Amino acid sequence: MYLVKIKGVAKIPDYLQIRDNNFTLICYTRTDRPEKALEKCGLGLKIEKIKELMNKVPFGQVTPFEF
């Protein structure tokens, strides 16, 4: 899976994309409240790990990760 953090500008907030190995979009959510969207796309058990990784990853960089 891949994680991409997107920097918002002005009134547009920062967003997080989670993509599978085929680079298909699995989850797209705001970085300030990702819990509901992660639950909805089936990643509810991994919220803490994703939030931890999200805080370490720079904006605009595609970061591979595994659970």
C-alpha cells in the first residue's frame, strides 16, 4: 500500500490518500480527522499506525508501507 499526504492551500485543508499496490485509491480523507473515513474503507483497526505514519511523512511524497 502507499500513502500520499497532500498539502492544502488557503481554505483547502490537507488531505491523505491511501492507495493499494496497483495504485488504486482506497481512502481519501482530511488529515485532521481521518478516523471516520478509515473506518468506512475497512482500515479501522490500523488507525493509530496510519496516523503515526501520516505525521512522519512529508507532503507530496509517495510512501510505501505495510501493516
